[in-house]
Amino acid sequence: MKSINAMCSLDDNRELRNSHDFKELLRFSDDFVVATRDITAKYRWNPDPLKGWSRSFEYPWVYRQIQMKKAPLKIADFGGGVTFFPFFLCSKGYQVDVYDIDDYTQTYIDISGRLKDKITQKPRFFHRSISDLKTTDKYDIIYCVSVIEHVDIYMFPDIVAEVKSHLSDNGVFIFTLDIDGSKGMRSINNVKLLFRLLEHELSAGFDFEKLYFDGKKNITPAYIDRNYGCSDTFSLSPKKIFWFLARGKKPKKYPDLNICYGYVCK
């Protein structure tokens, strides 16, 4: 199949959480969090993402797709920040390059040194925008976990062009996206724009009827936190309450978000 897209349903989440893939990732992630706690202490994002509301599905799902391609593989992580995941993939013998707009060069050096007995090779980190990689490297797999929906849509064409340019023949672009029903950056309309660009550049064929928000059939931050607990912080701080009130909205603890996932084969 050239391309697929779907929304993460309650059943999708339940199946993956009970899978060997999730358990394998969890063991590595738990060890990673303990071993690197001092190194990642100042990291501004969730230091234990696999237990976050969305990454608990996204990383296992991406890993499952990666395993469908024959190793050895050269993989690019678009906007991955600092997480256990590229180090986990390296422990499995994959070559991984991480591209991020924030400079975590020294952090990757420090973590690689700390985990030298667990990984067969080190992930390479590049302080570069995913809209301008400045490289001639080709990749068997490019994955992007809940990143593109957070950038301005004017960057979409450049990001898609980089995906097309740096995927090897028969390469796969794997993505996950947080979406809601708003008109903001994570809107369904913006995701549709991204899909149309991917269709144009990579001859993909997405099912737009499978792109929707549903707070009951699909997983949400509230569902995950209440049923499994998660490492993300959800609260109604005074600052957050003011943000809602200033926009004439009712304050609420949990954002209304679903996960869209899919892939495109070149």
C-alpha cells in the first residue's frame, strides 16, 4: 500500500499497550530515564515521554512500522528533541540521525557516553531545521512524531520537499500528528493541507474521511490520564485560566486532542 492514515481509537491504543513492542520500549525507556536524569534535568519537554498521553501510542506504532522494513536501515528523526527513542533504535542496530531546531549536540554526546554499554552505535545529532536539512544523505525511513502540526503552515512545502529529497527509493515517511477541532495550528484543515502536499510530491492517496476529531471513540489526554495515568502535567493554573478567559472560553484541564497516524511510501 502506498499510504495509510487513521485516527488512534481506544481499541488501537489498547492493542498496542498490550503488545510486546510497548513492553520492550518501556523497559528501555525506564532505564534511560533513570540513567540520564541528571543530563536531562533542564530539558524543557517531558523527560519521560513514553508515559505521556500521546507518545505511549506513537513510539510503539512507529517502531512497529520500522520493523516491517528489512535491516540494516538508515533512519532520520525529524524534530525528535531529546528522548529515549533514537537511542533505543540504535540499541537495535539501526543508524539514526536526529534533526532538531534546538541545539542538543552536547546532550546527545553526554547521553551516548552514559549508554555506551547499551547501544551498538550512537545516534548522530544535527542542529538543523527539518525544513532545511543541509545534507545529501538519503534515508530508508524518516519519522516525525507530533512535530509538523506545531510549525507554521508556510513551512509545510519545504518540509515535504525535504522528505521527498531525502527518502531513498522505496523509503517510508512515518508520521503522527496531534489534532483537534479548532482553527489553530493543530486544526484538521492544516492536516489536510499537509496531506495534499504529500499527495502531490509523493503520489500518496490519503483517506480524508478518516481525518476527524472524536472525543469518545479516539484517545484523548483526559482518557489516557484517567485510565492509565501519564507523565504530562495537566492543571488549571491561574495563567491557564486567564488564557481561556481572555479568549472568552470556558477553562478546562485537558485539551481536546486526538492522534492521527500514517505513512507514505516513496
